[in-house]
Amino acid sequence: MKLLKISFFITIISMFLNNCKQKETSTVSGPVTALDIKNHIAVLANDSLTGRMPFTEGENKTINYIAGQFKQLGLEPGNHGSYFQEVPMVQVTSFPSNITVSGKASFTFKPTDDFSASTQQELDSVQLNNSPLVFAGYGIVAPEYNWNDYKNLDVKGKTVIVLVNDPGFKSGNSKLFKGDTMTYYGRWTYKYEEAARQGAAGVLVIHQTEPASYPFTVVNGNGHAKLYLQQADKHLSRCKVEGWLSESAATKILSAAGISGDIRAIARKADFKAVDLKQTISLTLHNKLKYSTSHNVIAVLKGSTTPDECILYSAHWDHLGIGKADAKGDSIYNGAIDNADGVASVLGVAKAFAGLSSNIKRSVVFLMVTAEEQGLLGSEYYATHPIYPVNKTVANLNMDALGSYGETNDFAITGKGQNDLDDYVEKWVKPLGKKVTGDKNPGAGSYYRSDHFNFAKVGIPALDINNGQESTLHGAVWGKKQQDDYTANNYHQPSDNFTEAMNTDGMAQVANLLFNIGHELANSTVFPGWKKGSEFKAIREKSLAK
Ligand SMILES: [Zn+2]
């Protein structure tokens, strides 16, 4: 029954594609066409896919469409005869009690007003019961920066309070970590991971708007369902409680221990030592658990000389499903730009490789991952359950939410300066008379916020790139306005829709650039590396030595 439905669906789509022939734009050089990309977006962002939410009928339609395209291109299934990789997940919804802090003074803090707390532990409830509180500065252990906030500190069973971002941010010292550019040590996800490695029972990040780059309302996750990958240990190696304290709640706790003033400056000092706050915290979380399986979609074009080495293209297929309706009554989050256009562009690249007249030396893998919007989970699953060995994966080339405002004279590398793939971009872009730029807002840590990051985390040099702001036809002011309009009015809104007027030339431009880079690497023996100072360099070197 299911199969029948799917083949019917695919027939409809091919009919649609055939009726959709339009004049092909000739402004983009390279084998990937803007028209192909446009046609794929029209399908992927159609209401019938109901916003491409994992675990829904929308998932079935989406992954079968992608697999059908791979098959049509003659690409082999990427997972031992299958185009799919199962991704088992658990959904945890935590409902916190009030927090009570006891010591010289005592405080009661309310969920949402004062804090946000959740757990990854797959238990009906978790509890901090008079757990001693420790202020552990930035909560960072970074040998390459000679930094260790946990030095000579035993936090087993205790709850650590830590600062967001890293010591370099707004320090005025560009040599301290990466100055205003956030390293991975600055992300809250890192703070949680490190606290767990140290054996802490709880970890609470102090929310400050500027170093976090978003307001406290954004971190409020109380009672919100959160998805995680299923783990054999049911996440019992994680802290019992992970969360955020509002700045005012944190100030009360720290003041009671005699710490006041600029806490970022205090914790930045070379002789800073973690402080036992002589207070304890109590908090209970009641949890609802739900288990489900979603899917990554994967295909491979085998290399002729060194097929065990591969170039890995990626894009996330999922989006937000059906949710709150907007003013126009639209409740389907179609995510035409985020990230139907990335999937469409990888499909375009896949077609370009499939159409090559000569063999490539290394293999090329096309991976469309699930649950990016839920915390980069599909890519995390692949990176931790790789089908092609991590130390033979030469590079990851990722596309997420490419611009729909046409060709640009510049390309923006997310987290520019991380690895040698930047040099490949320069090399291919320069002869076109175009420019390469970095993040608009490097302090926001964008490099750690899309799927490429999970590949970086296991050491694979990863590149995420997008169109810049300087529109070829309309200039930089207009280009910036298009970007700002998207962020303000369409990003994660039901209005992120496909329209016939959508300009896919810029997407084709990025796709062709990444095709050229991937093609060059596929016929090379070089392994691009991480640049000096990158937090991923040591991980790669260790993995290559195996
Ligand atoms: Zn998104």
C-alpha cells in the first residue's frame, strides 16, 4: 500500500517536472543548472510534503523523492544496498520544578522567568538534591590555548555555573582564543559536554545577551520537546540537568558568595580559579519520553583508483512541519530556502557527477540528513556511525539555506579561516573576478550551527558556504536588504515558500563552485588539513595516524 502510494507520488512529480520546462538561465557557469535546482525546490517545498518534519508522512515523501532522484541518476545506494540510514531518536520533554538555592541566603527561582532546564537522561524524572554549586568560569578545558577551568577541581555530584562564549570575546585581545570570533569552546553545547566529562551532576550556563548573541527568551526550553539520538547508555553519562540561568538569577547566587562586578573579566584572568559558592541547589525534572526512527538518505559514485577515499556532500532535508499559522493563515513550514534549496543544489551536484564522461579517482558520497532543525541530529548520527571511514573522508561540503536573490560577486564562508578548503574556494573564485568573505557576525559561532560542524567535530575538514551580499545585478545594498528581509520575515516562518519568481541563479553559483572543488579533490591524492589554531586540527591528526 505504502509502495503504491510512493510510486504514484513519484509519477505526479515527474509529470510536474516535465510540464515545468522554462527558459534556462545562461549566466551561471558550470554543469549544475539553476533550472534543475528550481524544479527540485518546487517539489520539496510543496504543501504536499507538509513541511518535511521527521517521523511524519512528509518524511516518507521527502526521502523517497530524494532516493528516487539518486536512482534515476544511476547513483548506487550509499548504505550497503540501501539509500537509507536509520537514525533512532528519543524525544524528551522536561517539566522543571522551581529551583531552590540554600546557603547563607536562600533563593527560589521560577522556570521560564529565571531559568530553563532539561535533561538528556532517559528517565521518568531526575533530581538535583542539595547539589553543591561551583562557579567554574567559562567551563573550558582547551589545551591548545593552555586553558583549564576545571584544573584541580572535583565537581562530581556538584552543579557548575559557567559563562557563555569564550574568554576572548570582547576581551580586546585578539590573541586570547580567537578574540571576538567564537570558538567551539564558547558554545553552550560544549559547556554541557565538558561538564559531563568532568562528572558534574548539573550544568547551568549564565545567559548574557551579547556573548550569547540572542535574548533569554530564545533559550527558554521548559516543557518543549527536545530530540536526541538514542544512546546505549540512555544518556546517563550526561549531566542530570542541563540549562540556563537568567543573568539576574546568576547575579544573586554569585553576589551571595561575594562575587560581583564584571564576571567575564574576573573569569578571564590568568590566575582565575573556580569558586566553591557555599550554596546548594535542588530541582526536579519530570520527563515524558518518546522513541522514533527517522532516516538519512545516501548515495555514492564509486571512484576508480581509490574508492575507499571519499568527498562527502551534505544538506539537511528536514524542516519544521506544520505549526502556528501566520497572519495569512498558512501553517505549513515549507522551508523552500531552509533547506529545500540545499537539497536541490546537492541533487544538482549529484547529477553533474553522474553525467561525467570520465572516471573519478576517489568516491563521491551524497548525504541528505534528517533533524538538523532539532539539533543537527542526522549529521551527528552519520558522523558517529559513519558508513565511509572518517579518516578516509577527504572533505565535507555542506549547503544550507542558500540565497534566493540571484548571482553575487562574493561568497561567504561560514567560520572562514578554519581549514584548507578556504584556499580551494579562493582558487576557484579568483579567476571569476569574485571575492571571498567570512561570517557577518563571527561572535555568533555560526560554524557550530549547521551539519558540517558534526563532521568537523570528528576531524573531517568541513566547508559551509553561501552567497555573499553583493548582488551582481543590483549591488551590495540591495543584496543585504534581501538577506535581512529573509531573516526578519521568512526564516523559520510559514512564508519560506517556493514561488515561480524565486531566483535560483545564486544557488547554482554555489553548487557549481562546490562541484568544482569536489571534482578537483576527487581526482587528487591530497588531504586538505585544518589551519593552525583550529580546535579540530588535533582530532584530525590523531584520526589520520590510525
Ligand atoms: Zn533552519
